[in-house]
Amino acid sequence: MKSEQMLGVPSSRLLVWWTAIRPRTLSMAATPVLLGSALAWADGAAPLWPVFVVTLLCALLIQIGTNLHNDVADFERGADRPDRIGPLRVTAAGWATPQSVRRAAALSFGLALLLGLLLVWQGGWPILAIGICSLIAGWAYSGGPYPISHSALGELFVLVFFGLLAVAGSHWLQSESTTLAPWLGGAVVGLPAAAVLLVNNYRDHEADLRQGRLTLATRLGDAGAARAYAVMVLLPFGLVLALAWAGHTGAMLAWLAIPYALKLLPQLRRQASGAQLNQLLGATAKLGLLLGLLLSVGVFL
């Protein structure tokens, strides 16, 4: 099943930009903020709601900026071809000009930077370091001579920035302290987020090989990618046990997601169609959201 790259431009500009920001990916930015804050509150920190809202907005803006920059950068590199089987990209589809998408990406990053200054005032130099690294990484994911998205480091990038640093940074902003818990929690939600990228690259592995993109999926091959996917989906439940052992016994609520996770494992197979792998991509993102929500509720209550 091919993407909808050849559709005409919709009359609604709102639909164009809603498609461009890839709303299905935004939960991967929001969930770590919720989990990091919940862990801080569970440890006795008083909720700082304005800080929570600004943190959430910054995370979403960086994710949106990354998505928009990826959209236009892949088009300009010739990576988004007409035979692409993934979700529609607005630049390649002709729904928006490269210049407008690039401006929208810059606007998102710029707004994230401005709001981030408020967070730096609250959290000091650790938040400054995380913020600068996040903005640079958001650009470097698709930009520069050696984009992260074209290498085998993409999944590690996601684990670090959509898991470890996002949860630990949100925890710090609420408590100005750090423990083992936010780093464990960051891995719990970061691994499914990395699995989303693995499915994406597994689906596109033939096109990636033609274009010289040596992603983790292309390097591992079919069997290796399936094993890596299983690790990214199942390891979080072992880390939940570690969180419970570290004192957050309510974290065990996240084990309710195990049946859903097990149902996903056999779906990553080469004979799967592009449409089936797109569905698995969405389902894997839902697993990360489910884990994050259950974990947040469990540790907080």
C-alpha cells in the first residue's frame, strides 16, 4: 500500500499543518513529562503546575519542530520518493512549500527556546544543558552532513531524548533533585519510543538500502530487528520491577500492559504489508503511552 503522496492539496490549511506535525508522535513527547513529574510528586515534591505546563509545551514544540524539519529535510535529500509506503509527508506531497515548512520548524524551535528560558530560571544549568542538547539533537536528527535518522543511532537518540533526559529533566524541574527512579522511568517509556522508530525503519528498509541509509533495521536484518524489537517492548517490564524494588511499589500497575505488549511481538515480520507495519507503528506508540500513563498513576497513588 502506497502513501497518499499524490493526493491534491486539501482546502483546509489546518489539515495541512495538522498532518505536518504528525500528531500521533506527540504522545512520545508528552508522556515523559507526565511521568517525570509524577515521580517527583510521589517523592514528596509539591506540584508546580505552571512549570509542568511550560515543560509540556516545550517538549511538544521540540517534537513538532523535529517532525517538520524531518519532513522538509528528507524531501530535499530525495528520501521521500513517490513509492514511499509510510504516512504522508506534506512537502513531498506538494501540500506545503519547503520554505514554509522550514519556517514552521524554525518557529517551533524558537518558541521552545523562549519558553525554555523560563524553565532554565526554574531549574538552573542542568535544564539549560538538556534544553540546548535537545534543540541541537532535534535539528541534527535530519540535518547536517550526517543526519542521525540515516544512521544506526536513531533508536539510541530516541531512548536518550524521549526517555532518559525527558523524564529526568521533568523530575528535576518539579523537585530540583534526582534519584535512580526517573532514570529507570525514562528507560521504561524511552524503549517503546525507540521501538516505534525501529518499526518505521523496518518498514522502509528496502528504500533505505537503495539510498544508502544504514539504519539499525538495515544493519540487523529481519531476524535481528525482530529480536531488538522484542527487547525494546519487553525490557520496560523488567525495569518496572526495578522501580518497585526501589520503593515505588505502585509502579507494578504498569504490568497491566503486558498482554498488549505480547500481542505486538509476532507482528513484526517481513511478509507484513506496509499498511500492517504502519498499524504496528501506531500500536507500539500506544504501548509507550499506556506504560507511561499506568506508571504515572501507579507511582502517584
